[in-house]
Amino acid sequence: SGTERQPVVIEGRDTGGGLPEISGEWSEKRPDKGGTALEIAPGVHDVTVRGLRVTDCVIGVSAPAAKSGAVRERLVFEDVDMRRVRHGFYLSDCHALRIENCDLVRYTKHGFRLEDGCVDVTLRRCTADCSGGDADWEKLTESLPFGFFANGSRSQNSRLLFEDCLARNNLMPLQKASYKNGDGFVIEAETT
């Protein structure tokens, strides 16, 4: 962790071959098997991550539920683009969170998921494109693919701002259940 005035900065730099990429061995054929690119532990604060690419991971950026009650504060993600993941951002217990200029394409479940206890969140100029318009990829998505999802079943998410964000191609053409759903933006009732 850093301080509010001097955050820890993790920044990818293009030295001629593009921005650094974290790549796993995830496959849409077994979407729940594989690794996470970045996991943020409970209690971490004042960290900025920018200029990274993530491919072939179950989760790009994870902040699991903080069982001890320690929240994460003042996390910033800028220009962290992902492709071929199950979940892009899957976050819980984050306060004063900012995600900007992050583009996700070809995920099988969710692009940006605020699971529980996220407060004062800004998502600005972010794109969640489930299939990139590829009809074959759409057949590989899981039930209920969402671009931006605020859940909050354990503890409320509150004060969320989505500014200039775009969700597209969240389709599931092969869903067999009577309840078929694929949405760009989902805000569940527990969110305020």
C-alpha cells in the first residue's frame, strides 16, 4: 500500500513491443479453471495500476470478499485492457475505487462485476464487449453474460457512477432455460 498523497504505482511501459501482458492458460471450454492475473488483498490502499494487458485468465483483477472487515481504499485502474477471460474485474469491499479507460473483449461471464461492499465507485470510459461481434464466441458464453454488474447480496454497493461506458454483445444464443438473459448493465436491488 501507499499513501493518499503517494500511491504505489504499478505501470506497464511500452519499450517497443507493446504494453506488458499477463497471460494465463485459461480456456472457454473450462471457464472456471485457470488463474487470476491480479489479486488485491483486503486492507490494501492507495494503489494505481495502469498500462497492462491481460489475456487467458479466469479473472483479470480480483478483490475477494474481505472476511476480516478490512476494505480496500483508493484503488485506481487505468488502461488495463483484457481479452479472453471469464470475468474481467470481479471486486468486493472496495471504497473510493476508480476504473478508467479499460476495455474488455471476449469474456464468457462478466466484464466488470462489483460483487459486494463497493462504495464510491467511478467507472469512466470503459467498454465491455462480450463477443467482439463474433457469433461463434457468443455460443461459448455462459448463462447470464453481463457487461457491467452491481450485485450486493452480502453487503450493499453504493454511490456508483458509470460515465461514458459502453456494453455490447452480451448475448447467449444457446441458453436453454426459460429465463434467458444477457444484459449490458445490471444493477441489482441491493445496490443503492
